[in-house]
Amino acid sequence: MEPCLMANRAEFKKETKRDALKRSGMLCEAVGKWYGLPPGKRCNAPLSAGVQYDHIILDANSKDNSLANCAAVCIKCHRHKTDKHDTPKAAKTLRQQDKANGIRKAKAPIPSRPSPPKPQGKHRLPPRLLYRDR
């Protein structure tokens, strides 16, 4: 996995999380293909096994931590969206920001001092016997 692409990601406030959980009715709010579901289909898995709070519109792009951008989702749906949508989108956003700021990939490694030449021929020590006959 790439280095932490979302290190500056803001978390939802406790009040926002409580409101999202109440709104969900303790059922996963994930809807559609972003979460690996058929278009328009809601997951509705019980959140008793674990709940995660998802930025519907990626935080790296929206900076919106409101209830309207918060979804209470099950772990499976959140993992799918993070792996298939959010992480690649965040990486693209960083690449675009770097390009706009003139940050480019290094073209070639900086040449270093050549290593000393290796000795020619094979000068090996004789094999060491582990046990000797006495």
C-alpha cells in the first residue's frame, strides 16, 4: 500500500457521528457502486458488528465534515469504497497538486562514486573441516 495519502484527513465530531448513527437506524447506509453494490441498492447490514463513519465525498477533495457528508457504514462497505475509490482518488489529487506546484518526479538517479574494483580470479580459502580425526 502507498504511504499515508490521507494523513491530514479530519475526523467527524462526536455529535455528527451520533446523528449519522441515529439517522441510519443501526443499518448500513452504503448505497450504490462506490460501495460495491448494484446502482441504487442500499446495503442495510446491521451495524452491531461494527460501524465506521465515511466521508461520502472524499475529505481530501471536499473538506466537508458535516452530517450531509457523513455515512454510517459497515466495515465491509467502507473497506471496499476506501480501496477501490478513495485511495486512488486521493493519490490522483496529490499528483495534481504536486504538478500544479511544480513538484516533479526525479528523472535519473544522482551518479555516485564508483565502487572499488573486485579482485580478479578466485582466491578462496580451503574448506574448513568441522570434525577432525584424532
